[in-house]
Amino acid sequence: MSGATDRPDHAPLALFAGERGRLRALAYRLLGSVAEADDVLQDAWLRWSAVEASAVASAPALLTTIVTRLALDRLRAARAVRERYYGLWLPEPEVSVWEEEADEADSTPIALMLLLERLGPDQRAVFVLRAAMDLDYADIAPILGKSVEACRQIMRRAREKMRDVDESGPPRSQTAGRKLAAAFAEASQRRDYAGIVALLADEAQWLSDGGGVVRTAINPLRGPDRIARFILGVQRKRNKSYGFTPVRVNGGPGLLVTFGGTFHAVWGMEIADGRIARLYQVSNPHKLGHVVRPAADTAPSAL
């Protein structure tokens, strides 16, 4: 692990600030929660600020250890809650505006976040530290208090559970993805069944997370016909229309969604072969507190 930022003449705050982006990405990958990742960083700062920075051999290594252990404590406590979660659990979306420069290294697709849910806490930590943060097993072992060989074995078991993931990910065209999201928003807003269907892959899926707070499709919807009919049916039954603001969601194309003028959800999209393969709708208000609303509304609407 690089210690390039380890200069004793740097103040603790400057050292922490230089590592903050990497540490936040680590905490988010471990927890799947933007709010909890930010809480972990606050707790990590309190611990780091009490350390004599000049006496630390590697600030990045110590900060990584602190954040990983704090996140693991939260993750273990959260597992029982997620097992009782109402409906499908989706991670809190990371939302940014298109005008901001995307940092692909710090972006984690929702599909990968869902695959990480298959792993136990130690497996998830080893997988994230090795595959996403590119640490050696010799660096990972002291973080988790395990031997190097134990970490290798944990990683092997984690990879078996993560067989569906391509760690490199498909090449993403941000421009094409943004255009596809805009076209989908326009077709949905004008209630164009054929237009929606044409933009969806043959095996497209719609996954929704309302958390039992906001009504939405509890089970996944499969196929362009069912997805299109759902989008049109919601607007027709409630006599309200969707409104959309294009954004990045977890590094890919997405939309901030209003319904009848009230903020309703975040939609993220997974693109494959020029069409939308998956749509992720997060409308649970407890997962959207960090999202800057497209209007002055304060909470998602209940469908």
C-alpha cells in the first residue's frame, strides 16, 4: 500500500482529506449505504485525529484499517435487519450530476453491489480490499486480524459466490448511456408503449425497493411488455405523470424521478448491447435522504 502521502509535516486533516475519496468508496462498497459510509468516515476522522500522524508508518494503511473495521461492525449489525427487509433490498444509490467528471475507479455499479450481498462480512471485506482496492493479502491480513493464507481461502470462497461478476465490467459509453436514459424518460413521460419496449432488452428486468414505505412492485418484473405496462399503468391509475432529471447513478445512466410533481425515486440503469438490461428503482425514502431533489419536495410520493 502506497505511503506517498505520509509526510510528518502534513496536518492530520490534510492527510485524511487526501484519502477521503478512496476511504468513502471502500465504506460504501462494504455497506451499500451512502449515509452509513459517511457516518463511518466521521467516526474514522475522530479516531484518526487522536493519532500522532508523524508516528504512523503509513497513513493510508492505518486509515484503511480503521474504516474497514468500523464498516464491518456496522455490516454485521445490519445483516439481521436486511434479512427481515420488506421486499427487495437495493443499495442506496450514489447520485451525481452529468456535468461532474466521473471517477470510474470510485463508481460501483448497482449490479456489483447486489452481488456483494451474497458474501458474509469477512468475505465481503477481503473481496473488496483485494478486487476493488487492489491490496495485497499481506496488507489485508492485519486489517482483519487473520493470516495471509486464511485471507486467500476467504477470497477463493468469495469468488465462488461471485461467479456472475466481471470485475473489469463492460466498456461504458457515457454519451450513449445518457442518450438512452433520456430517450427512455421521454417515452415514459409521453406514455409511449412501443417506444419504451424498443429501448428495453428482450430479457430486461425491473427491480424496485420501496422498503414497505412506498408502494411499488415487490417482485421483479421481467420482459419489456410487463415493464412498459407497469410504467404506463401507474400513471393511468393515479392520473399523474412522471417527470425526469438525468443524472449519473453509481457511475452509469440514471434518472431522478418525480410523480405528479413530487419527488418519488431514483432510477438506475444497466446497459447491454445498446439497450436497457436492468432498471433499478429506489423509492424507499430512508435511502434517499442524501439525494439532492429535482424540486423543492422533501419526500418520495406513495404510489
